[in-house]
Amino acid sequence: MPEKRYGKEKRVNKFVLTIVTIIDLFLFFGYIGDYAQGNISFGFMLAVDLSVVISMIVCYTVYFHKKDSVAFQHISVVGYMVVYGLAVFGAQNDLVFMMVFPLTVIYILYYDFKLILRIAVVFGGINVVDVFCIAAVLGHMHSGVPLNSTSLLLQGASVVVYMIVLCGTTQISNDNNARKIASIHQEKEKSTALLNEVLRVAVSVKQNSAEAAEHIRQLNQYVDSTVSELRDIAEGNSSNAESIGQQTVMTGNIQSMILETKQMSDEMLAMAELSEDTVQEGQETVHRLQEQAHKSEKANEQVVSSVASLIANAKAVESITEKIFSISSQTNLLALNASIESARAGEAGKGFAVVSCEIRTLADETRNLTEGIRKIVDDLKKNADMAKNTVNNVMMAAGTEHELISNASAQFGVIGSRMGELHTCVQEIYKKIDEILQANNVIVDSINHISAVSEEVTASTQQAAELGADTRHKAEQAGGLMVGLLETIKAIDKYL
């Protein structure tokens, strides 16, 4: 019989013994009181009290010999049956039969249907026989009053119905208990299986806890290393943030220089365009100069031709003047001769002398005029020669000027080509500077974004470092919990 069964028998035996003792004491002293009052005889009192005492001695002996003894229930029932039988049959009270109710009901606690059935049969039989004796033998009630069918019917019916109810209750209770026990056994089997599974899981948990403890220890090391690395990263990010700040300032300066360069390139582009226009205007001016030089060359050629004609005319005039001078000399000589001849002629020659004088005067004037003309022609020749030389110099200078203008035109053409190339280059430089400016703006935005991201990374890294430290603390706590769990799981070893 299981240990719990023994514990239940022990508690029920103790409770039954207590109730039996109380009832027996009431009976013992009650019958002594009835004897003292003269209600019963000494022999009947002695018989009841002896049966009570013997029953109590036997019950206490069996109980203290073995408190959870199964025999106790049978011995106590038998002793109480004897006491109850004596009390009922020798009673002077019509209600003594009710003593069956308080005692017999406590035997339900044994959950023994056979015992209850025997109790019902014996105690019911005692009451049936008592009713039969009262009705058939005594002819009156135990108290001496006349027969009362109602009281007899009440005694017999109440005891019989009580015993039937007692048996039915015991049977139903035992069936329910059997079902409960079967359910308990099923639950026990499930609990056993669950316990085995729990034990298996506990063993696995123990192993896993040991491994987890080792992993937590390694995790602590990793977290320490990670925290250290995160701190280094945070310091590096701080340094990077400073460098990025310096780069931002430098990039801002570069952007300012690029903007200034762009302004200068704008000015250069404007100057290149203006220079290109100026060169084009210069080329047009040189072209006009070339045309004007060509005209001047033609004019100079005409001047040279005119001067040559002038010189030729001057030479012709000189020749004529020479002839006139010769004629005037001859005329003067003829006038002189005429004067001489007129002097010889005397009065007849005075008129001719006047004419010859006039002719000589005219010849002198002609000679003087001719000499003046000669001087003028000489001066004209000199001036013509000088003009010719000047015109030659002018033509040489014009030729040189034409060559210079041609060279200047060629140079202006080269300059115009170079200025076109310069304008193209300046435009390309402008485009490149604009692209550099846009790229620098992108770089500035990227640096600002990187700076913001670096600050966020620094903050996140610091937060991660703090979380790492917190994780390490939590890991240490988890390690402590795992150690406690391992210590707890060790308590399950005794069930394995």
C-alpha cells in the first residue's frame, strides 16, 4: 500500500477513535447516571459499561500498536456493534436507536463498501429485531409507554433508509473515487511522462546551460573587445569629423576660389569676345589700310609720273630758256651792233638807235627774265628732284608700309585665329570651371552629408558603446543567472 494510503488510514483511524471515545464516554457516564437515577438495573449498567471499556481498550491497543492498521476499523465497528446492541435492547429510552447515525457515517471515510454493507446489515438488523421485539414481545415502547406505530415505523424506516443511503452513498462515492483514481493514474502517467520529459529537458538544459554559460563568458570577452573597438571607432570618427570640418572649410575656400576663377573666366570670356571683335575690326582696318595703301601707291605712281613730267617740262623750259637767253644775248649783241651802226649813221640813225636801245633794253629784260626763269626752273628742277626723291622715299615707305600692313594683316589673321582658339579655350575653361563648380558643390554636399553621417555614426557608435557596456552588464547578469540555473539544475540530478 502506498505511503499516502498509510497516511490516510492513520488520519481516519485517529478521527474514528476520537468519535468512538466521545460516544463511549457519553454512554459510560450516561448509563452510570441512569443507574444512579434508578432508571436501569446495575447488571445492565455494568454490562454496557464493561462492553464500553473493553471496546475502548481493544481499540486503543490496536491503534497504538499500529496507527494505520486496517484491522482497527473492523475492531472498532465490532466493539461499537456490541455496545449499540446492548444499549438498544436494554434501553429505557425510545430514541437510543439514533446513536447509529453519528458513528456509522464516519466509516464512509474508509471508502470500503463491504465494511459499510456489513455495518448496514448488522445495525439495520439490530433495529429490525428491536422493532420486532417491541411489537411482538414487549408490547410497549422501551420507555414503558404504549406501542406507537409511528415511532416504530420511524425507527425502522429511518434506520433502514439511512443504511440504504449510507450504502448507496458509499458505492457512488467509491465509484467516483475509482474514476478519480483512474483519472489520477492517467494524470500520474502523464505527469510521469511529463516528468521524464522535464528531466530529459532539464538534462538538455543543463548541458545547454553549461554551453550557454561558456558562450556568455565568450560573449563577455567579445563585448569587451567590441566596446573597445567601438570606442576606438568613436575616437576615429571624432578625428574624422574634425578632418571633415577642416575639409569643409578648405572646400568652402576652394569653392570661393572657383567662384572667383569663374568670375575671372567670365571676364576673360568677355575680354576674349571683345578682343576677337577688336581683332576683326583691326583686320577690317588693316584691309582698309591695304586698300588705302594701294590707292596711295597708285597716287604716288601718278605723282612720280607727274614729277617726271614736271622734270621733263622743266628741262624743256630750261632748254627754251637757254634758247631765249641765247636769243636775248644775240638780240643784245644785235642791239649793241645796231647802236653802233646808228651812231655811225648819225642823225639818220637816231630813230634806229632808239629802237636798238629799246631792243637792247627788252633784250636785257628778257635776259633778266630768262635768268629769273632759269633760276625758277633750277629751283623747280631741284624741287622736282627733291619731290622725286621724296616720292621715291614715299613709295619705298609705302612699299614697306604695304609689306608691314600685309604682315600686320597676316599677324591679325593669325591673332584672329588664335583669338578664336583662345575664345574656344576660354569657353571650354568656362565649361570646365562650371563643371568643377558643380562637382565641388556636390563634394560640399557630400562632405556635409558625410559630416552629418559621421556625427550620426559617432553618436551611434557612442550609443553602441554604451549599449555594449550595458550588454556586457546584462551578459554578466545572464552569466550569474546561468550559474544559478546550473546550481538549480543540479538539484534535478537526484531524480535522474
